[in-house]
Amino acid sequence: MDLQLDQVITAEINKILTRVQLSIEMIVMINSSLNADSKTGELFKWAHLTLMNCECVGGVPEVALPGAIAMELSALAADIFDDIQDQDNDDLPWRQIPPANALNLAICLSMLSSEAVSTLPDDKDSRLYREVSQILSHMWITASDGQFQEVLFDTCEQVALDQYFELVKRKSGSLTTCACKIGATLGGASESLVLQLEQFGTNLGIMSQIRNDLNDFLNFEKKKDFVNHKKTLPYVYLLNVLKGKTAKQFKELTQIEAKGLMGFGKEEQDYLKQLAIDEGAVHYCRVMYEIFREKAKEIIQAIPVPEKRKEKMIKLVEESV
């Protein structure tokens, strides 16, 4: 079923790319970028999340397909903007081309998401088109503001933990919230049910970001989070809990990039890894991840729909690692 659905999604995306008369080069770049960052081989995860919410509320997936494709294209655009900003994930297709072209690619994808929404089935007064367009616009506004704040945080010596969680809610949570809201809206959910799934999406996004933060913080080969002063959760945690000599050593470590990446060698990397374990940063991230995962699971279990329809959503949360 998923294989057939992936083929349908691919075909619909190709229709959009053909209709808007893009250059061959841009089409090739878009097709090579779709699903390029999938670590598990899963295709179109954002489209599937959108359709999962539609099915959960008893909607028809075919009706929600344009919204699901819009979400997939928007999420890819957001990833490209994020990687350009952070200057990492150098192995992905959009990091293999000049930054100017990568920016144009991301802008094009964000506009293509609007093209996808325009193919929604006609309904009374185009209500669904307006609602989904508004949800997408709100996501872009919120996520862009989150990205803007993230850059500002990178220049701050001190960031509080509650500031971190508010930032993640705006930056990462807005994407998962958007997918859940679009799916529920196109599935015909009531306003209260859409709100519940919106809250589910927020918690899903935060827990996913916490997991990525912890993994990326210690992934010195592919990620540059630490040397770029990215205020990820383990970094912010250490800023707030370290005292005395250890705090001074950590601060010196954060300033080592002035010597160039060669200054942050294996000895410094091993020290940072051990510090994150000894001072509780790893444990704290894992505990907070479980807290938000439990919140997401509780929301799904509480929504007033048949248990059968919740199975995929519960499985999604339970299998997140």
C-alpha cells in the first residue's frame, strides 16, 4: 500500500513540475533532493504524516493528497534553508551546488507547495483551499521567525532552557504541527479535533528535535553544531548547570574554533562527549525526549476516534528512537 502511495505521490509531483514548466536542470535537482536525507529508506515521510492524520479522523486520503504533497515540498525547502544557514550536511544534493542555486531551489520548492494546494478539489467557496493555504503560511512565518531567533541565539553566551523549548516549538514544532493540521483539516475533522492533533504535532516535533540535537551534538564528522555555537539542548543544558572550574573549561572549549577546526581535535571531542555524560546532559535529553513522547502518545490515545484509526499514529510515536 505504501509503495503504491509513494508511486502516486511521485506521479503527482511530476505533474506539478511539468505544469509549471521548470527547466530540466531544476527538475533534476528537485527529484534528486526529494527523500535524499532519509536515513531509513522511508519515502515522503512528511506526506505520509499528513495523510496519516487525515485517515485518523476518518478522511479520504485522495482528498488530502494535494495538501500532503504541499507539506512534503515545504519541509524539503525548510531543510535546505536550514542546512545553508548551518553549513552542514555537506553530503546532501543541495549542499553540492553553489549556495545561490540552493537558495533558489528552496524558494522554488516553497512556491511549488502553493501550486500543490491549488489542485485541491473544488469545494463551497474554496474553503479548504483558503484554510490549507493559511496553515502553510502560518508555518512559514513561524518557522522563519524560529530560524531567525536561532541565529541570534548562536551569538548569545547564555540561553535559558525555557528559551530553547520555545525556539524549538516555533522552528521544528511548526513543521509537524502543520502536517497534522493539514491532514486533519482535509480529513474533515472538527475544530476541537484539529486542535488536539495540532498539539500532538507540536510534541512530536519537539521530541524529534531533542533526539536530533543529542545525536548531532556528538556527531563531529558530519555536523558542526558545537563549533558553530548552535544552542542545541545538550549545549544549553551544559551552559545552565556547569559551575566553577568545569564551566570555565567548557567555555574555553566553546571558543576553540578560533584556532580553526584542527584545534577541535579528538582529545577535545572525547572530553566533550565524556562531559555530556558525566554532567547529565545525555540523561537530561533522553528524559525530556520521553516526556514529550509520552505527551504525544497521551493526546492520540485521548482523541475521540475509533481505536483502529489511531494505530498508525501510536505506532509512529512508540517506534520513534
